[in-house]
Amino acid sequence: MTTTPVVRTPAPGVAPAPHVTPDVTPGTAPSEVPTGLWPASARPGPDGDVAVGGVSLTEAADRFGTPLYVLDEGEVRRRCRTYRAAFPPDKADVVYAAKAFLCRTVVRWVREEGLGLDVCSAGELLLAVGAGFPAERIVLHGNAKSPEDLRTAVRLGVGRIVVDSTSEITRLAALVLRGNRQPVMIRVVPGISAGGHAAVRTGTDDQKFGLSLTDGSAQHAIDRVLGQPRLELVGLHCHIGSQITAVKPYVAAVRRMVGLLARVREQHGIALPQLDIGGGHGIAYRPGERALDVPALAARVRAELVDGCTRAGLPVPRLTVEPGRALIGPAGVAVYRVLAVKRTGTTTFVAVDGGMSDNPRPALYGVRYAPRLVGRSSASPDRVVTVVGRHCEAGDVLADGVELPGDVRPGDLLAVPAAGAYHLSMASGYNLVGRPPVVSVDEGTARLLVRRESLDDMQRRDVGV
């Protein structure tokens, strides 16, 4: 791992970064760096520059090249601590959803901050355990776990496996050695519609995840697991969607899950000790957008859980939440270099050296961002432009209808905040454009976490002649 000191460029007289939470707009920051989108450490520097974690984005781009992903370590850690304060360890588990973004250093940060880890494949699991994360603090789930996923999880002794289909139950039980018991949870579809886009709504019966509460599939799976002596049913799991900014859907989900917990007790005489309500906590991507209020979520979910269990005569189960985007998303900034500027019809296009190969979310979900010019000052009036990527797809659009200085030109740098989640984790090799590197920043130092993918890397996989 390379450690590279980079000159700090804070604005003169600016106070230290305020404590930031993933649920509210950060404290007062210079007007040149919009609050609520950037890491709390973001500060304007000379000549239109911006520093994150005390590191100049311009200098980072010059040293590491573009496209580049900058990840603020302090921001990730602050958000972990905010969740731990809202969901204290004596009552709840906070489990980082690794699918948002995973590398060895993030594994270490999460472990040091006392969080668990949620993985969806043998690959994610092996990386985490290889980086020193305790397997007993890991949750494995996914709608179609491969035999290798299940074998690896059982072999390493993961803390919980979330069962997503009845066919998985027998296969999983066959992998557990005689005399052992694998803790499992049942993923329940509670019939709650929530999420920022139809493609990420996972709480209703018309999608691929989980077992339905309404048609009896969840109850049938519970019966099947309880009939397997090598499986230990420790609780229920649900995940209602992603990019959710309201507390109410989670409260409704808890209410329905408590109802199922009560039916399990009535039918089987057992009180399940755990309830996992998933993640999907929304963040702001553009000015004016809302983020989920995490302390309010914790208070209202806890109140609903306690009240519901009291009414049903149940002991209150231990709660688990699985934030991913809310921990890592606002800590990331993508930095691109402008390759071309042209006007076609009534639209001005600003093309950058990345795009859908390092961030497919705009093409998949229509998500838009708020890029800004960094690295030079401009007195030119803003104009409305569409920022696009370099790939051979009309849908390769990063941001439309955004204002940038009218003199934006090739060679300029554009920085995109809220870029830490579901960018590189979903990246592809489209057009054989290598995936960008990831650099962490903290207290004026930049460290290379993930190196740039080279053409040689990609060619080595092609073994044909």
C-alpha cells in the first residue's frame, strides 16, 4: 500500500470540519462547497480547488490520474459512529452492506468501528475474512446463493446465513457437519413498497427476493428450517428497498414482522431472538434532496418493536440494521477530466474520461449527480449542460440539466460528490476501459487503496489465440 503526502489546501480561517451524520445536513460549511452532498471535511482551496480530508483534489488527480475515486476515511468513520450511537451495541447490531463498496481497507475501518459485515458472495466473504474480519460477525444473504457461496460460508463459520428460498434449506443443511448447527434467518417479503426506483424496491411480492408473508411461503420456510436439526433458526430478516428517505416504511415493516414473530411463537412455542430489518437508507445526491434521518429511524423503529412485542407478549428481539450507501456514499468523490465540449441542437454536452463503466447507476436507475468544476477559478456565467461519459451508449449520462461555468473546456477537472457507493462495486469492463483507482484521504494524506485497472490486466484474462 502506498502512502502519499499531499499538500493540504484549507481555506484561511475555516473552522475544523464539523461532526457529520448520515441523516442530516452537515454543519455550516463554506458556500462554495454545498452542504449535504460533500464530506464534512470538504473545503474550498485556492484557484477554485477543493480539498477533502485535507487533500487537494487537483493534486490527487495530477498524481493518481483520472478518473479517480477519493474516499474520506474520517467521513466513513464518523458515519459508523453515528449509527453506533443511534443503535447502541447493547440493543442492536449495525452491519455494513459490503455490496455498496468493499476493499481490504474498508473492511478494516468497519471492523475497528465495531460494525458487522453483510456479504452476498463467496468472493466478498473471502476478501473480508482474508482482511481479518471475524467470520462470526458476518451475515451472508442473496436470492440465488451458489454452492460455492454456501460451502464457503459454512466452512468459515459465518454468524448468520439468510435463507431466501425453500430449495436452499436442504442444500444448506447437507453442508453442515454432524453435531454442528448453522444459525440462519428467513428473508421475509413483508408487502411494503418503498425505494427510490422500481428496480430497487424489494419489499413486495413482485420481485425476486425473499419469501412472501401473504401467500404463506415464509411460514412454510420457517417450518422447514425448524425440521432441520443442523440448522438453527435465530430470527427473521426483511429488506424493503433502497434509497429510502422516510422512516414510515420501516415502522410498517417492523409491525408486520412482529406479527409473524407472534405467529411463530403460537405455532411452534419459540420466541425468535433476532430481527433484521435490512438497510436501504437514502442519501442526497443533488442539492435539495433528502437523506434518511437515522436517529429518528432508530427511535421510531425501537418504539414500534418494543410496543408490538409488549402487546404480543413477546421478548424484544435483538435488532439488526444493514446500512451500506449511508456509510460510504457521501464519503466518496469521483474526479474526472473533461475530454470534449460540444453543442448539439439545443444541448451542450461535456464529455469526461469516465462514465458508465465506473458508474452504471445513471444508466440503470436514471440517477443524476451534481458535478462541479475544480482546479481553476472561473468568472464565466454558468450555463446548463449535460455531463456525459466516454462510452458508446446514448444512455451514458452522468448529470443532465446541471450548471457549470460557461467556459468549461477540455482539460478541466469535474468533481462529483456522493460517489462512494455502487460505483466501482458495479463497474464493468465495457469498451475495455480500465476501472479507476481508489484513494483514501485523511488529515492531509492520500493512500492508494485500489490501483487502476490496466489494459495489461484485462488482456491477461484473454487466453485465446
